[in-house]
Amino acid sequence: MTGSNVLPRSSTGYDSLPSQFSKSYDYELVITDKTRYKRFLFISLTVAFLILALGLVLHFLPHKNHHHGPSKNLTLAVNQAITFFDAQKSGNYPSNSPIKFRGNSGLQDGNSSNAHADLVGGFYDSGNNIKFTFPTAYTITLLSWTVIEYHQKYADIGELEHIKDVIRWGSDYLLKVFVAPNATSDPTILYSQVGSAGNDTRNQVSNDINCWQRPEDMSYKRSVSVCDETASDLAGEIVAALSAASIVFKEENEYSLGLIKAAEKLYEITENEDQIHRAETYTTIDACGGEARKFYNSSGYKDELVWGGTWLFFATGNNAYLDYATTNFAAAVNNETISDKAVFYWNSKITANAVLLARLRFFRDLGFPYEEALGLSSNMTDQLMCSYLSEENFNRTPGGLILLRPDYGRPLQFAATASFLIKLYNDYLTLLLRSGGNCTDDGFSLEMLQNFSVSQASLYHSITRDNPRKMSYMVGFGDHYPKQVHHRSASIPWDGQYHTCAEGDRWLHSQNRNPNTLLGAMVAGPGQFDDFSDERDKPWFTEPSIASNAGLVAALIAHHDPPRISSASSGRNLGLDRMGMFEKVHLDS
């Protein structure tokens, strides 16, 4: 995208003003020394040439990575936030990884008493060694969305291939967790979890929760949770992730088509289950999500099916998917729990889906029969912006952090995604040359959106650290950040030695800082009064997760300065790809 915020030069420059002298005025100049005159001309022309050459060199030099001030800090923050995902990788560990305290792990994943599948790969969820499919799919959807919108920014700071590597690591794994039926009588298989938390508190058998051990040292059995086609929320999020990732990798035709093919097949199966009223949330089925219920309990499936249909429409241009998404959007809104209103995270996609559909209305309006649903989405998004800005809707900590789910804790993940959505919507309105928006009782300006989104993205996650504790909650950024992150790999020395579960307990309860820096990890964050304890055995303060860090990456890249462009260019440059998302979307003739 080209454009510039620099005003064009006036066509009425000083050289165009009429002279007080006639242009035919005859000046009688006399040259008294031709040698000095020639020397003068030579020096003048040489200096003029050097100035011109220097100007051309400076003009055409690439501006990549030449960011200063806050953007320089944001460039580092984006790199570190993405690097956290390198530390969470499971499977055959890449030799070129920037993380040097990780190695091969989970190479037998999928081989258990109840499953025989190749489930090597994916990401460990948080500070434990469990792999949860539901938050993994959400993570890949969100990260893919940021690339679709802001790939110009990623490329400009040298992080595009880095983030695409993380997305591919996740999408490769998601292709494994879905096994389509080979015949009409075969079951659909979805693998929702690898690893166990143990159902019996008296159970002394080692598992991924009671054993504090690096994933490279795991020797206990890792169970697999298996679902069928009725796990509609899980299926819908996988569809969304594969569809969004297919747009990221659209230039790799074979891989992108493979992602779309899997997404369409799974969506076809899942939508059929919804039509015959067999759809359920995966955590209501013990064999499927009984253990995940403790960590990622799903409150509904309608939002994931609408979310999956929306992304599959963008990936394919097939209006049938948009028909489903727009027809069922209102029902999904009505099914949303009170505590999830205005919150975008692994369990609730309504707010983000409204932003996506508003984007479609703004830049690629398809008209009938979608006007009502798209209009509802844009109005809902305006109301969402007002709810974020109004202190009557959501409380804040003394330092200003918005508390979107105050009874849940771990507030940074919700503030991060809110910051992303606000900045993204601000960019949409800026491209539309709007000054703000209206709500039921009030309105908002673009400046209000910008100020609030920046406050949530910077005051707590990184950059300014201008919060009551004067610290960054992103590990490794600056000097003052959490040193006892609740994380197995970070807390146990990478010393070439095998460490048992019992030895790991020594590190869990140690008062020393982690021997390995978990670069870029955003911890759970402070309490409602900005209280925070940097203690490893208090995960409600110090544990990171892949879902939370996806929101962090989204907020940071959204607020990064756009690439520098030529001053001769015209238009607005926000670093946002206005029409790339709609390459497959066509207006009916």
C-alpha cells in the first residue's frame, strides 16, 4: 500500500511569483579573470553534483529497521513477543531457533492406550507441558489475522518470516488433529489434548501438572483426548485457524489449498451436526474435553461456528459460508454469556467477528441480502468502542488497566486483545476519512480510540512501563520484569543433565530467578489493585500462555509505525492491507 501523510507541495512556489524585473533585462557582467572563473564554475558544479548524488542516495536507501524512539522499542517488543512461541514448540526442535534452552520433546505424542496417531509438534500451552488444541487454534487464527492486516509492518521490521514460521508450526499441527472419515460409516476424529492433568488428586502417577519437569525429560505416559464431530466449538475454531492461515500462505498455492480443503471438509461435517441439533461444546464431553474443562472450559459453540464461517468465506469467496455466518450471527450474540460481553479471547469471538463483518461492510459491501447483518455488526462495533472508553462499563486498576473480566483474573490477555481491536478499528475509520463514531448516548473520536488503545498496549505490556509498579509484564523487556515466571523449561537449568520430577520440585519452589530467560512471555499480570507477586508458585500472577501472547503480538504490531514511504506518494499509509483480505471475494454482476 502506498501513501503518505505528508502534505503535497504547493504548485505556487516562490519561483513562480512574478519578478519585479523584466526577464529580458540586460545585465552587463564583465569577466576579468577567465582562469579563476573556470575554477569557480568547476568547483560549483562539483559541489552541486555531490549534493545531488547524496540526496539521491539518501532517498533510495531502504528504510527497513530505521525506526527511532517508541517504534524502535516496539520493534524489539514485537520480536521478543514472537520469540516466546519458539520457546513453546513441541516436537523436533529447530536447530536455528533463537531459544537455546529447548530441544526435541514429545516425539511419541499420539501413541497412547486410546490413540495411535502422529501428534508430534504443536505448542505447549503455558508453563505446563500439555498441548490443548482449542487455544492453539485460537492462537493461530489471531496471529494469522495480524499478518493479513499488517504484513507490511512485519516485513518492514524483518519479522514477517518469523511470524509465518510460528503460524505454520501451528497450522501443520492442526492438520494432524483432524482426521476426516474415509467413508460414510467412519467417524470424524478430532484430537483435543495431548498430556494429562490427572483426574484424581490422590493419583501419584506422574503427569503434566504434578511433575515439574522439562518437556525434553518427560518419560511418563501422555494420554490423548479424542472427540467426534459433535465438538462444534473445537471444530469451528480449527476451521477459522486453517482458513486464516491459508490466506497468510496464499503465495504457496499447494499448502494454502491443503489448508482450505481441510477447513471446508471439517466445516461441512460440523454444520451438518448443527443442523440436526447434535452440536455440543467439547468440554461437556468427558472423553473429549473433560480434563480441558479445568483450563479452557467452553461456554458455547455458536460463536465459533460463525467465526469459522466468516474466515472460510474470506479464504474461499464462497458466499454460502457468509450466508451461514450472517444468518447465525444474532443467535451467537444472544448465546454469549454476560461475563464475555465485549471480550475477545479463546472462549469468545463475538466482538472480533463483529469487527470483521464491519470491515466487510466498509470496504467490500456486498449489498443484499447481507445489509442487516453487516449493519448490526458495524453498529455493535461502535457500541463496543464506547464501552471500552466508558469507565461506567468496566472498572480499571489504579494505574488504568481495564478489567474486562475482573472475577477471572489474568487481566492482561483481555486488555491486549481489546487494544488490538480498538487500534484496528481506528485504522479502518481513518482509511474511511471518518473522525469518529456514534453510540446510543455518546460518541468517540479517533484520538480517543488511539489514546486508550496505546495506554492498554504500552503501560502494562512493555514500552513505557509507566504503571504503578514501574515494570514491564513482558519478560526480558527492559531491566524490571518478572524473574520467576511459572514455566518448567525456563526454571530448570539447561545443563545437559536429566532432571526427575522430584528434582524439578526443587526449582518450582526455589526463591532464585529463573536460570533461563523466557524472552517475550507476557505473564498473567497484576490483580485488581495493581498488586503483583513475582513468585513461581503463584501462576495467577506469573504464568504465560500462547493464547495470551497472541493478543500481545496483535496489540504491539497494530501500534507499530507503518513503513516509511516516499514523500512524493499520496494518500494515507497505515501499514494496513486494505483489500488483501478480499482477494477471493467478488461482487455478483
